[in-house]
Amino acid sequence: MPELPEVETLRAELDVALRHAVIDEVVLRRNDLRFPMPKHLPQVMRGQAVRCVARRAKYLLIEGEREAMLAHLGMSGKMVVHEQMPKTFGKHDHVVFSFRDGRALVFTDPRRFGMLDLLPKQGVHKLLAGIGPEPLESGFDAVYLSKALEKRRGPIKTVIMDQRLVAGVGNIYASEALFLARISPSREAGSLTKKEATALLEAIQAVLRAAIASGGSTLRDYVRSGGEKGWFQHEFKVYDREGEACVHCGEALRHAVMGGRATYYCETCQR
DNA sequence: CTTTAGGCCTGACGGC
DNA sequence: TGCCGTCAGGCCTAAA
């Protein structure tokens, strides 16, 4: 579900909420997410104060004093902070953290495409190896992007969703960024001019920043750490708006399937 | 190397 | 009302 803006919104909230909180207990209520969580994770994390909550691509890094955890929300994951330990749990509440101050953090994921793992103390976690630059950091610039697109022959929409090229862009924001940049999603990536690549870079950054400022987008499952929905779904220009009028030209927006994913665009404005 | 297809899961929705 | 097929924001692996 969640793309970079949703994970970043959650990260910032968890960082404020959990920093210095001491983990009292971790209960794995169900162990079969995308892959099994380490059985010894609870005992490893127990007693550690949270140093910070960081993010890489769509992954959360919950860092304790001595060990750190890596989490992904998959399509349907959420993490909600409770002031007190809930009395009952839903069938998709898979991991429950309790803290010494009485609060709780519940990791819920109906589809179980998410994951939770320990980070290796040395070296890089396998799932983080090979991920491309963060789109809102300095490694992602016009020179990098135009070079990275050069040899790619696939459609630009699927190419910018490739996490090795740039981290954190998923299906929604790929469509939105291409609309902002006025580039057709079906354009061969390598055919973009330097100017177009620069426009796309700026569009990706602009849409991600705007979405973070709105607390992310909630289509179905995603919620913030307190259970509130995001707001950016109300700002979509094209996503899930097939048949509606383009905000620029008024033509009906189109829908197509690219790389097996729903894609929305304006045939008139995007070239 | 890049690209594509299939698979992992549950739940919501539309059509009959 | 219920059954069934399809689809959903992600990502991994295998194969072409």
C-alpha cells in the first residue's frame, strides 16, 4: 500500500512518539508474514530504548540502543500507537510491542505482504542492498536520472517504480509525477530528453513533498500512527480518476494497464 | 544486464 | 442473499 510519503509520515510520527521509550515486551501473535519473523526478535529487543525511527525507501528502521529492526508495510500494513495496551486484538494484528510507560505499538497487516526482521549488526540487510537513491536527497539529481534512464527500454512509468533506480516511488505517485511532468507513462524511458528527465525529477520531488505535507494518501488500509487517514488522495490529479476531466485541458482522463498495474494519465497533456 | 510473468495473501466490489 | 471472478498502494524470484 504505502509508498514513500506514507512511510515517511509514519516514520516521523513514530520517531516522536517512541524515541526513548523502552521496549518491555514483543509478542509475535502470528509469525507468517511475507517471511517468518525471527523467533528470537522479542528477546533481542526487550529492554532496549528506542533511539530513533528512520526510513530507507519504503522500509522503516526502528533502532534500539543495541539492535535495530527492519519493517515493511507491504500493501495493507499499518502501525498504530496506543496509549494503553488494547484489551482485544483483531485477527490481523500480528505483532504487539509494549513499552515500560504503558503504551503499545500494534503492527497490523491483513494481506501479510509486510515483513519484520532484525537488522544485521554489521553489513547491509539483503533487502536494502541495491536500492537506489532517496528521491528527496542529493544523490537523486538530473545528471543521475537522465543517465539512469538512458539504456532503459521499458515504459517510463514502470521504470521509475523500479526501486533500484530510485527509492520509494510506487504506483500512485508514478502516475501523478508523470502527469505533473506532462510525460506519457508509455514513453520509452531511454527516449526522454535531458529536459524531460529534469522535469520528471522535479515532478517526482514535488509530488512526494506535497504528499508528505498532507500526511500521505489513504485509499483503503493506510493510516497514520494515531489511526487517522492521510489527506493527499483528495489532491490526486489523475490517480483513480478515469473519465474525469483533466485539470489542465478538460479532456477525459484515461486508464491503462502497464506492467500489470493501473495507470492513469491525460492523453492530451502528456506526451 | 533488462524485462516480464507468476506468486504471495485477504478483503472489497460488481455482476449474475 | 450468495457465489464467483477480478482487482488492490509491494516486492521477490525465476525465466526469457
